[in-house]
Amino acid sequence: MASSSNNVNEEGIEKKEEPTPLEKHVMFFDINKDGVIYPWETYKGFRKIGSGVLLSTVASIFINIGLSGKTRPGKWPSPLFPIEVKNIKFAKHSSDSDIYDTEGRFVPEKFEELFNKHGRTNDNALTGEELDQLLKANKQPKDFAGHIAAKSEWKILYLLCKDENGLLPKETIRSVYDGSLFEQMAKEKQSKKHRGKSSS
């Protein structure tokens, strides 16, 4: 009989698998770190990165309703719309840039391809117009739901992270895909809050 010890070390202790970049991307919103994200946690996550009440409310409803069923295969729908982090790869939508593969892993070649195709004004950033062109190029025929999901993600990112020149930096976009952006944004917001208190 084959042994299933791939995730067990020499001491017989089960090793935890490293989260994929896609899992890291959403784990920020798992406020209590139980592997499940509820709408109120999504809301709190958006507030932590500087989103207003309205955007945070709409995003939490839209995201949890849209992703809950996909991340809970074989389970009855829940009125609480939980998202299971370990199954987030199943929520990957169409009309996207394929920078995550089907397992939720980051694909560097696809990331560079995005900028080679659409970063015409600046090699290291996207303008709002280039972002619209990217969304249009990725849109698949008759894929309304996938296009809306992709558009919402990119537009929120642009709204929150564009610089003073209206550019969305390449490194910011990369940090979305490697799962580090939201933690950075939360720390920056907290730091600004502390500086504001100390100066008053």
C-alpha cells in the first residue's frame, strides 16, 4: 500500500503546505485566520486598506456572494456566504489575465506579457486608459460575469493604488499577485494614523 507521507517530516509531524500566491492574496481578509472568510471579514479587510464604508460594503457583498459557492464544492449553499481559502483556486474567473494558473500559482511570464502588451506609456506602470484596453483584450465572448469580476478587481486596485500621476505601478500589481499588497497597505494606513495622532 502506498504511503501518504508526502506532507510528513522525519519526526512524523505533518508539515503544512506553503499557501499558494492566490491563497495568500485572499488570506489577508481571513481576519480570525480560521480558513474561512465571511462578508464581515471582507468588509473589515477593505476598511483596513483604506476603502470607504460604501465601497467596503458593496465589495464584501459582491465578493462573498460571487465566490462562496465556488469555494465550497459539494456543499449546500450557506446564507452567510463563507469563502473557503483552501479552495480559492476554484473561484478563478474567466476573462482574466491568467497570471495565476489553475492551482493558484503565480506565472511570471504572463505577468511580463501583460506589460509588454499594454504598458505602452511607461514600462513600469499602467495608465487608466491602458487598464481599460487590458480589460477589453481579456474579455471573452458572452462572458458577462467574468468580465464584470475582472473589471471590478482592476478598477478597485486602480482607485486605491494609483499614484499622483494616475499610474498604477508595476511593483504594486506584482504585490497583488504575490499576496503582499494588502498587508503593506494596512501597515501604511496604520502608520499614517499613528503619525496623525502624534502630531495633534
